[in-house]
Amino acid sequence: MKAAYIENTGDPDVIRIAEIPPTSARAGEVRIRVQAVSVNPIDTYIRSGAVASEIKDQYIIGCDAAGIIESVGEGVQNFKTGDRVWCTNQGLQGRQGTSAELICVDEDWCYHLPEGVSFETAAACALVGMTAHLGLFREARLQAGETVLCIGGTGGVGSMVVQMAKGCGARVLATAGTEEKQRRLIDLGADVAINYNQTNIEDSVLQAAPKGVNIFWETRREPDFDQAIQLLTPRGRMVLMAGRDARPVFPVGPFYVKECSLHGFVMFKATPREMRTAAEEINRWMASGKLQPNISLQLPLNQAAEAHRQQEAATLRNEGNLGGKIVLTLTNEN
């Protein structure tokens, strides 16, 4: 089978595209013929070595995939050959990744794909959708009628936050850096779209929500706690899912006087039950058309290294034109 893999960490040039032997589904696993995978910042961190991971020989990259089950291992209860599925939480903690024509995945991390939802949509919504759902509902406990501010609302996670928050009845404010992305925020469902290169975020938010926001979702690598606490309502919640190396100043006094709370989390530490709960709702939203990924670029699998270059340029250096998700597609020719 064709696969994109690494044998050591480094820059995107360490990614190899080659034929390697497929594996068979073990007990509790399903074997999926992959149709589409997505690229996430965490994929580049593992490939570069920024995030330590167990790199085995021919370590397949990628966390997310969507495809068709080709076979099932002993004891599999919820899937059968021919099922359309999507999966996430792969390529982490020693598990092989998804960027290959055939992958074996524990059924705990696999979910049925509703008819009418494309493989590309499912792959692009997987990790980012899980992240948004866990942050909004498990961590921040978002309720209908509350106000959410999403910093970077057109990104992979941000676009999911905007749509999910709006879908559950919240008022949504979000930021973007260009007029084009500002218009995209409105298309995604944001009530207020703020261009941070043209207006001051604090002034714009307080004009739209004079009492502040209930949830401040931070996506930047350098979180701004002064800004967040200024804009949060009493008992407001700030959600952190980025900024691994950041060490910002924290305004302790205003934070506790307002009785705010801070919620940091990573998707891949969620339990199978928590992720399945999220997946079921993600499936309903995808099937109804209420949840659409913001796909910025589609490439074939053999351009995985280029996909990593573009993802890194956007994530680490705020360069390039990437405004959403990258999806790699597989032709699956035998």
C-alpha cells in the first residue's frame, strides 16, 4: 500500500511516500481503505520532533481519516465490512497514523459516517470538530443565549467553534485578519466579524457586547490574558488549546475578582466515551449541513510534505494564504 511516513523527525523533507506492507486488523480493530485525510498543526509538531512521540520504523503520519471498512478484527461489535467511517486520535502516543491507503484503527476511535457526507468533509471536521466540541461543552459548558468570542474564527478549530456555538443558540463574535476572512466568518454564522488589522478587538467586542462575553476562545500561540479577562463577564470562561511554549504574564487579581475560570485541554487525552459523545453530535450536524469544514487546500497524498510546509508557514510564522484546513485525497488504485 502507498503511505506517507517518517523514519526520523525533522523538516518536511523527512516525509517519504512509498509502498509498504499493509497490516491486518487485530482484535478490536477495523481496517479502513482511506479516501481522505486531513493535516493538523499537531501532525507537524510530531514530524518535527517539537512534540515527543514514539517514532517507529516507517511511522505513518496523520491523525484523521475517512474511508470504507475493508475488514474487521475479532470482537469488533459496532462495525462491519463496507461501512463508511471516519476516525481521529491516530498518529499519537505510538499509534500509527492515517496517511496511507489502508489503516488499522481501534474501533473505540472510529465513527460511522452519515450518508451524504463526503469523506473530505468528515476528515476535515474530525480532530478540529472534536476539539471544538470538547472545549465548548465539556469544558466551558456553553448554554444557549450566552455570548462567545472566538479569536481566529476561520481557522480549523475556530471555524468549528463558530458553527457549533451558533448551532446551540449562542451569540457569536469572532476575529479574522482580512476582509475576505471577515466575510467568511459571516458565512460560517458569526453574528459579529471583527477584522483585527482594521479595528481594535477590545473596542469592537465591547461595542457589540457591552457586558462582555461568557466564553473567550483563544487560538493564538501567545494568549493575551489581559485582553481576555477585560472582555469576560463575571464567571466567564476562557478556553486554551494552543500556545505550548507561551509564558505570558497573568493578571491574577482581575481574574479571581471576576470569578473567571481557565480551561486548558488537549483533544487526544479525552476518553473514548467523551469522544464518542462528541462524534454523535458532530455526525448530526454534518448530516444536516449545519457543520461544514473550512477547507482551504486539497492535495494528493504524494504532496504530504508540501501540505506540512504550508501548515507550518501558517501556524508558526503566520505566512502564506492558508485560511483553513488542508485535506489530502487518496485514489486507492490497486
